[in-house]
Amino acid sequence: MQGSRLHSCPLQTPAISKRAMAFSLPLRRQQLLSGHRQAPSTRRCRSLAQTGLNITGGDDGLVDPKPQFLEGISGWRRRWTMVLLCFVAFMLCNMDRVNMSIAVLPMAAQYGWSTQTVGLVQSSFFWGYLLTQVLGGIWADRFGGKLVLGLGVVWWSMATAFTPIAAQMGLPALLAARALMGIGEGVAMPAMNNLLSRWVPVAERSRSLSLVYSGMFIGSIAGLALSPGLIGALGWPSVFYGFGSLGVLWYGLWSSKAASTPSEDPLCSNAEKAYILANTSVSGKSTRSIPWGKLLSRKEVWAIIVCHFCHNWGTFILLTWMPTYYNQVLGCDIFKSGIFSVLGCDIFKSGIFSVLPWMTMAISANVGGWIADTLVQRGTSVTAVRKIMQTLGFLGPAFCLTQLQNVSTLPAAVACMMGAQGFDAFSQSGLYSNHQDIGPRYAGVLLGLSNTAGVLAGVLGSLATGYLLAHGTWADVWRVAVILYLVGTVIWNLFATGERIFD
């Protein structure tokens, strides 16, 4: 079972540090402490020797003779810096995305938009987002994730800041600006997947991916919490100017602190480089050719693609339409107050109700990551772990949305939303971790392929929701999402695997 094992070389093992690492407890360290090792990988050992690294030390208890200053003092690891920088990038990604779900309400009133026009504006982001999914993976695999993610953040930040100007120019210009923003954000997930496949050992994969993706949920929280207050005080253009400027600040840190691979990073210790190379399944070399026929001929790849579509249909509806649902169905005035004035006002009129489901999602994603990695470390196959986590990620939201059709009060609706998005977050340890399991060398391209299907779900879901609301009810909206969750559950459990199937 290649997808569920760690490979380690017979490195010389110095004294084991007694310092417990809060972020991870790799299987390799457990083996060293117990006196048992896996069979050495001769080919990997030769590749490590050829790098010229000093591999007399390891990581997470294996002492580097010449540690970096910060690492020597605090135990911090360079790969964690990469994970945190990606986390912040994804936080900015969703802040810039969800501000429209709040701002579209005063914009619709100002410009006289119908519900279907609002759906068109909401979906225009996905037009551009769709274009760069596969391209983002190809670029990241060829030119490195650092360059692609960095340029993507700058691009979408500039497009965000340009949105108010485009709106004044007219609806076509606004749709174009949102599509341009989508082009920038479209490279984020493939580039991140490329980076983490090269930086993060298998035993830390679920936790690291869950943390990065929880940045999106934290971004949704920040965007939904801050937008009402900013709009009330400074007008709706302020959220686009303010949020867009944050990406430029992030890029300054990214350009000086990030690297595409450990081998290219002068700040990464030799011991950590050796440890990462010994416990990941992909080399640091760029991918020059993509075996498209081979990738698209496997049922496991199509399982990811189809299930990504099923998953994102419900997720994007909640992302883009939740404030409108609260406003239209339950009469919640989200501009009455923001999250920071909750204690001094009627809580049922507060924007916090748009925030709570995303808070639940952020927590659940990281809890799910720890559960998944713990199961893998205790011997559960990666295939079983991915199926368990994704089944929860499908059936949990499906159940909660069926209950949402029957509630009539705001607290009950929020509870259903919290349950739906809390269970949805387990998908980070299922579907979203699976690309690196089956083909780490092509992780960026595989995510680009599946996320293309996910983006199509976002486009079609936003348009379909606008149509259903014009000709039907919210119950129809939730019913379609539930059906797709159930279809995804069946397909995932029949065809998905955690095995490595591509060299």
C-alpha cells in the first residue's frame, strides 16, 4: 500500500530530543523510539546522498548538528512557515471572495438589479476561476508553487480593489472585473497543493492541508464579520479597497520567506531537508510533461473529479448565498451590526449569524485533520481514512440541509448551517487530501482537474440558485444540493483509493 506508508532511509540516529513537538509526531520518530524501523529504501537513500545534505541528523527529535537559530531555540520548522504563509494566502482568498456576498445587497439596491442579475454577478467570479485551475497546476508543477501562488495573490488583490470602479462603469465591466479576480484565485489551490506535496511529510498531510484550508474559513469569518461594519461606516466600496490592499502586504513577506521546495530554501536546515525528502513521495524536480491520457484513464481520478463537483455545489451555495438567505427568508438585517458590536445589540439582528457556520468549519477542519493523521499513524490504511472522512463530509451536510427545509427561526437555521459546514470540513481530510495520495508528482495538475469540476459546480450552482429562487423556493435549492451529496457518497466509496497509482 504505497499511499499509506512512510519511507525512511537508514540514517544515522543521534540522541533523541525529549522535547515534544506540538504540531506533529511523525511515524518515523515513533519507530526510532520503539527500536523498529521500516525496510530502508535504497533508491531514496542514494538520492539523499546525491543532494550533498548532511544526513547524520533528522528532524522532530533527530538533532541537526548546525540548526538554524530560530529552530534551535524554539523547535520551529521551516515547513511550518510555508504552511502558515499558505494559510494566510487562503484567508485573503476568501476575504476577497465573500465580501461580494455582503456588498451585493446594497449594490443591488443602488443599481436596481433583479435576483437573476445578482446570481449573474455572483457567478461571474467563477468564469475566470474556471480558466486557471488546470493551468495553475501545470504552471506550479513546471515553474514552482512560490512564483505561481505569489503572482496569483497580487493579481486577485488588484482585481478586488478595482471592483468599485468597474461597478461605476457598468454591469459588463463589473462582470469582467470579477472574472479577472477569479483568474487570480484560480491558481491558488493547485499551487498550494504543489507546494505542500513537496514540503509536508505524509504523516502531517491531513493536518497541514486542513490548517491551510481552514484559512479559507477564517477568511470567510473575517470577511462576513468586517464587511457589514465597513459598509455601514464607509460605504460598500470600502470592503474592496481595504481587503484588496492586504494582498500586497502578504506578497512582501512571501517573496522573502517562501521557497518552492526544501532543496531551494537556504533557510531550511540540512536535517529538515533530509527528513522531508525521506518522508515525501515526490522529488523536488519540476514536472516537464503531463501524462494526460494516463491520468484521465483511471477511475480513481474520475472519482475525485465527480465528487469534487458534488461537494462544491453545496459548499459554494452556502458561501455565496447564505447572507441572502438570512435576509430574505428569516428577516435578518445583517447591516444592523457587525460581530464587534454583538454584545451591545439584539444578537438576532447581528452579522454573527453569517460567521458562526464558518467558525464551526474552521474548527472541524483541524479536528478532522488530527483524527485522520492519528488513524494513519496507528495503522489504518489511507484508503479507509479518506473514505471515512469524506463520507462524513457528504452525509453530514446532506442531513443538516434536509432539516433546514423545516425550520422557521433564525437560531435553528444557523444551527443547521453550522452542522452542515462543520461536517463539510471533514472533506479536507478526504477528497482534498487525495490528490497527493494517488499522484504526488502531479498533485497540482490533479487538483486543477478536479477543482475545474468544482468551479463548474460553483458557476452552475449560483446560476441555478438564482433561477430556482425566481421560480421556486429555498427548499428546491437545498434539495438539489442534498441529491448531489448522496451521489458523491456512493461514487467515492466505490472508486476512491488512498494508494499511490502514479509514479
